[in-house]
Amino acid sequence: MLVTVIVLLILSLVGNQFGANLSTRTATNDYGLPSCPGTSSLANITPSPVFERDHTLFFRYDSVLWRSTNDGNTWDAVFNAPEPVGRVRFLSMVSLPNSPALTLYLSYSYSTGRFPPLSTIARSTDGGDTWINRTACDPNCSGADATNQPDTVFATRIEDPLVTQFGKGILRSDDGALTWQVLRDDVNVWRVFVSPAFADDQIVFAGAWAWTDPPPASWLIVTRDGGSSWEYADVGLNSSRVEELMFSPGFANDHTIFAYQHDTLFNSVDAGRHWQPIYFVSGDYFLDLALSPDYAEDHIIFLSKNDALLISYDDGLNWHILVGGGGGHFLYQVVVTRNQSTPPRQMSGTVTPFYAMPSSPSHHLYLPLAGAIGISYRPLTLFLSMTPIGEYTHYFRSDNGGLTWRCLALPPVDD
């Protein structure tokens, strides 16, 4: 009887509002963003896989790759794509156990008056100090995606319907991007997602792309033997492109993966054989996904959507708004890494979390949890880029899990 009274009281407070948008239900966030310099083009911030030890950041902007080895205080240009119209396209890196420096793979393109522009791959085995051009798989390749198996990388191809001579599919190299083996040539693939335990499990997921109808037979495929065989991996997913897929840092033990498609976040606890929707935003869409590097212990998930940055401390059951929620902004990229900071004695927010009932991907009821704490300190460093509508892109950093933010010092980019 008491439980029934409590449930009725909660319902009377919030009403039967199915399909409610979390950002409109929780507008009490006190943690705004400072006024920071911006860039006219969007850049990508990529911390080192061992950022808490080497304090290294990369800033990929137009034709230049910038690197900071002192926590983002100063920057050096470590790679310039060749003219004319050079563009740095994709950066992947791996920290190998027996190597003191990062191994980096950088994809870049440049125009020579032909279409499509030439695309190639450069590799550095000393963290970006020196680069050696490798053999591009062809002008249509994107990548390469590094693995924790030395010299093994993957690349993808999307075949432009107007330029078909270069093919499509998935490629693999086992000699550091010098030579390539075509694994699939029957599907357009825009991204591959490599298991953090690849050397042991040989798992790689691939997200399909559709230029025209009909759509691909499966929007997500997977290999569990390094690329020799592939199978569909979309049981439980929607019929749309997989925008992002992220493995738990403890994937080798917990077999947990997260993925989102437009407006729905899914997870799998059996290495991608089955998926379940765990969070849905009505009339909204997601833009980026990040997991705490200590996810196996703290179960923290970050999601950016078109007007807010969200955090969950409990595997997606409850969500809090860290930034935004009032509309008018366009949040894009969030990346997270651990740091070695010491927590303050008192630092907590007052945001009321909401419980998202995932029984139906199209109907959600958000109920405030009585007595639940708000956002709280975590020893995590977050990097966020935000593009207000019609404005420059701005870059921010938090060293306390998103409680407070400061401007990220930018390289001397030409704007």
C-alpha cells in the first residue's frame, strides 16, 4: 500500500508525459560554459591513450596536426598535409606495451586537380616526431584504424556512385599500412570499430553506409576471426546507420558494448550478438558517446546531443545534464580520460536525475528519483567542442568530471 501511494504521488508530480525530452524536463543546471576563443572550422581533440601519464593531446584542424605534450598549455605543429588543399582526415593511435612512444596512423588527402583527391596514410612510431608515408590502399580509403596487435590496421572504403573504379568495403594491413588485403568488397563501410582486446579476440565491427536505396542488408556487421568471415550484428537494433559504437574498457571480461542510432542508445552484454535499447530522446538526436576509462568500476557514460551534454553514473538508468539543456547550441564532440587530481572536500551539483523507462524505444516516462544525489566529482578529464548555431566552434575542458569548465588553450590556427 505504501509503495502504491509513493508511486501515485510521483505520477501526480510529473504527470503522464510519455515521450518527454530530458533537456526540457531538467532545466536547473548551474554549470555553464565560459566564453572561449573559437575556430571557423571544426577540429577534433584526441588525448593520448595514456594521457594521465604523458599529458599528450592532439588537435586535428584542417591541414595541420598539432600536438601538446604539456597538458594543452602549448602546441607544436607535427604534421602538415601537402598543398594544394591538403586536409588531415583521420587520426588513430595505439600505446603498445613494449614501446615507450605512441604509434600513430594519420590519413590525409590533397588535390592535384583530379577527382577524387589523392588520399594516403602516414605513420609515426615516435608519438608524432617523425612520419613516414605508407601505401594508401587507394584514393577512396578512409582510416587506418590501429589495433593493439603491432602493425595490424584496418581501413574502409565508400564507393561514390559517380566514381566506381576504386571499389568499396573493408581492408586489412599486417605490415603497418604498406600492403593491403581486401576483406569485403560488397558493402560501403564508413567506420570500423576495433575491439580493445583485438590481439586476443580478433573482433572488429563495421558500420555500413548507403548512398542510395535499397539500404544494406545489415547496418552493422562483425568479424570474430580478424576478417576471414563476417556475420550480421544488428539483432535488436533499429533499421538505420550506426553512428557510434564504443567498447567497454573491460570488454575482454564484461563483453559490453554501447552503440547509438540517431535518437536511441543501445547496449550489448554478449559482445554484440544481441542489443537492447536503454535510452531514447523524442524529437532529438545524439552526436557523440564516451565511456569513463574506469567504466568497469564506475559505470559512467557520457552522451552529447544537439543541445546538451549528459552523464549517467549507473549504466544509463539515470541521466543528468552537465552542460546546456536550454536549446540554441550544437554540441558535437566529447572525449574523456582519467587524471590524477585530488577531489575537493565538497563539490556536488543539484540536478535532479530522471529515470528513463526503456520498455519501448518510442515511449518513455521520466520520473524524478526522490533523494537521489546530483552530479558529483569524478577524477576524469573531459574535452568538449561546441558550435552554437551560426558561430565558431569553441573548445572546453573539465578536470572534475564535468562539474566546472575552463577554456582549452588552442594552437595558433589561422582563422
